[in-house]
Amino acid sequence: MPLSAMGEIIGPARAAGRGVGAFNVIGIEHAEAIVTGAEAAGTPVVLQISENCVAYHGALEPIAGACLSIARSAGVPVAVHLDHATTVDLVQAAARLGLGSAMYDASALPYAENVRATAGVTAWCHRRGLWVEAEIGEIGGKNGVHSPQARTDPDEAADYVAATGVDALAVAVGSSHAMLTRDAVLDAGLIARIRRTVSVPLVLHGSSGVPEGDLAAAIGAGMTKINVATQLNKVFTAAVRHCLGGDAAMVDPRRYGSAGRAAIAPEVARLLRVISAGPPGQRKPAGPRDGPGSPAVRAGGAGESLSPVE
């Protein structure tokens, strides 16, 4: 199945009241496992490459090339997205390499400067056919600080979208980046008000700290793009620790790396079944590889039952 544009995945999901899972990649094992999980769930997915991931690899091109190759050979629609880019140069590099969308993050700037910078990047991207996500105000959890008290004002959000022309908006509704606990409390009423006021799809950052029921409620209230990063890292790391702990002589990275990869895939499949379920009465049927006997839906290399949705 060909590489998909973000709008081709997000638009139909928003219209149907479903969510779209957008998972952050660290290395090629993450990307392979995320797509495997999406194929097991039978649903589209987004591979996200953050600015921090680019710094880890030393450049965007190596990891972007891997993700684009994996996406092009996938059995479900896959979009490859640049996440939390704070520089224009990185957005332009993503466009040159063939990524179809970017999240430009000017949220640390004062409001007027955020609008001006984001509008300029959005205009540049739209001239080249790129889909743009942005953030108004700072969602908690950046720089290791959990601040779920931040809230987006619906009217300000509508003004921001009109002034910048962005295609999607990340909003602050109670979640926080990089949470290891599952106790974020989302404001579903606020999500619904923003959804009624804002004309573009809404994005939930920090979903790894959100309980399963609240995540489904957030999608029902109006969230579409659901970003997940920390949860996959937890599952991957647990699997690697279990694998190495069971064999002190193990030194081949392929063995413990494959354990981490094998653990991510079923977690992605499970998360996607929650995220893409849709409104009650319109639940998505199980994918062709679903079922209790499928290896793609078992716990994998972690050697432990998987935790609830984060």
C-alpha cells in the first residue's frame, strides 16, 4: 500500500468520530513494530519523528528514510510525520526528504510571535503540499515538568487557526508529555467546546498518561490525532530488561532488540483498537489478523501482561 498523506488518514477519521494513532519512533525497531501492530489491527497509523529523535540520530535523513521505506511497504495506510520541530530548517529538511506533514512547535513563544512564526511556516508548507500541525500555548510535560493545569481557551484556539491556517491543532486539556503514571484527568467538556469552535482536527499530546476510559471519552468529545510515545518506550524497555536479565551472556543486540520490537507490536495493535473504535454502535470490526491466537496480539518479549492504554 502506498505511503499516505496525513490528510487522507485524519480527514475520514474526524468525519467518522474515530481517532488516529500517531506513534513516536526512536529507531527502526519502533517503526517496524508500529506498522506490524497497525496491520494486526487493520487500521491506518502515523509514524512520528520528533526533533529529539533527529538529534539522537544526528540527522533527519537516516531515520526518515527508514520510516518512509517501511511505510511504502505496509499493508495499511501509513503517514510519516515530523513531530515537535522548533526550527524552520528542520521543517524544510523534512519536505525535501519526502515527509508529507510536520508539527511546527512555536508554543514557547509569546502568542503574537507564535502566530507570526507559525503562519509563515504554514504558508511555506502549503505551497509544497505539506499538512501542518501546531500548538497553542505549552502542553505540560516539556523539559521534564508535568503541568496538566494548562488549558486552551476555545475562542483563542479558533482565532489562532484562522490566523495561521494550520491543518490541525494540539490543545491543552489536562494531559502532560512524558508521563510514566496513568493518572492524567482530561477535561472532556473543554474538548467538546474546542471541537465546536475550531474548524480543524484536534490533537492530543501526552496520551501515555491518560487512562483508557478517558482516552475513549476524549475521542468521543472531539479529539482525532492521538500522540503516543512514552508508553511504547516503557514496553520496549521492559522487554529488553527481561531478555537481558534472563541471560547474562547475551551480547547480540539483535536478540534483545527483537524482544523490544516484538513487545511494541501488540501494544500498538491494542492501543489502535481503542483509538480507532469510533462511537458506540459504529465499532470497527476486527482486522483480518486479529484474534486470541494471533502472535501479533500477544504480549511479546516483555514476559509480562501489557498495561492498560496510556
